[in-house]
Amino acid sequence: MATESTLTPTSYISHHLSNFTVSVGGGGFWTLHVDTLVTAVVLGILSIGFLWWVVRGATSGVPNKRQAFVELAVDFVDDQVKAIFHGDRHRFVAPAALTVFIWVFFMNAMDFLPIDWLVTVFIEGVLGMHAWRPVPTADVNTTFALALSVWLLMIFFSFKVKGFGGFMHELFCTPFGTKPVFAAPLLMAFNFLFNLIEYISKPLSHSLRLFGNMYAGEIIFLLLGLWAATGLAGTFFGAILGAGWAIFHILIVTLQAYIFMMLTVVYIAMAHESH
């Protein structure tokens, strides 16, 4: 990190947007974002552990506040899945949707932690690391990995439900069909290109939507922090706007987790449907 005498707004933002990376192999082409991986795994364990803790203490009588909150969340997710997916949702789809929603919400919520205290005081001061980004979903690698996992599940269920022949028929014969027969080769080519664009765009839009919103939120928090360092007026207005943005960001954090979950359910439901 730059020293106080050389600290500039650009270096401040660049520092807080730098990942703690480790090169894989001899070159620098493949790198691991250690901060993203560690934070995501820890939050995944905590989120699943939280659900396990609540379920372990659940009772059939009057629920406590913790159990009531989780039951509301489970019922809410189950209702959303029921409206979209019309198969046996309780075996895989609803639990997967609940897991995605809670995990993404926990990762998004890391944006509420004071970044200067977390990174400068704890990460650098205590652990001695030079950089650490605390919001996994502000790293496009995280969002794309999640979206790619959903995409692979969609492909898997397409083959499982429709079979290889059914999947190939859907890929080359929809949405324009293959009639008249003399135009079948051309129509099949258009169908394939149309479906190829759709299959490519799904993980891209799925990942970039979440990444863009969380990255923008991180930037705004950093800009407000810089404004607060410009003087008394900057401190006052920066604190007021920072508090307002934090309150509004609660909606963004929750909404983006909800949208990511809903798209996950929609893509898996589409894999179970035939055109």
C-alpha cells in the first residue's frame, strides 16, 4: 500500500480493489484470488452451518425467533420455486435455490463491513497481507463460476429429462422448426445459431448482472470514504450519504441475491420443459 505521503485517490481505490493473488505454476497466467476463495468458502460454511444450527434446535411447538425467521425464508423460497418449477421441487430445486439465495446474500452482505477497518487494521495489521477484497461477488470470477455451475446443471438436466436425441432435436429444430423440407438445412442452421447465442448469453448475463451491481456498490462506498477524508464538510456529508447508501444497499444486496436465485430456478425449469 502507498504511504500516507504518496496516497492519492487513485492509489487508495486501486489498493482496495486489488485481490490477494497466488500464481499457479511457473508463469503468471493462472492465478488464484485467495481472498475471494477463502471468503466465499468461509461464508458458505457459515451459511450452511447457520441453517444446520437452526434445524437442529427446531421444535414442533411454538418456534423461537430464530426458527420463525428461517421458516419464513424457507417458505418464501419454496413459494417462488413452486410458481416456476412444476416438477418435484423438494428433492433438489428448492434446496438448491435456498442455498444459492443464502450464500449469495452472505457474500453480498460483506459490502457492509467498513473496508478500511477490515483491510487496513485486521488484514494488513494483524495478518500481514498486502491486499484483501472482502466482497466475493464483486469479483467477476465468483459470479461467473456460480453462473457457470448453474449453466452446467441446466445442460445436465436437459440431457437427463429429454435424452440425447431430445436435446439435439431441441437444439437444431427449435424455435423455427424444419418445414418446409427443402429449407430444413438452412432452418436447422438458424435454429442452432439462435440456441447457441441463447446458451452463451445465459451465463454471461447471469454473472455480469450480480458482479456489476456489487462492484458499483463497492466503488460508491470507496468514493464516499474519499470524500469523508477531504475535510469537515466532506466528513459530514460523506457520513450522511454513506449511511443513506448503506440503507439503500440493503435492498440491492437482497434483491441481487433474489434475482440470482430466481434465474437459477428459471434456467433449471427451462431444462425440464420441451418446446
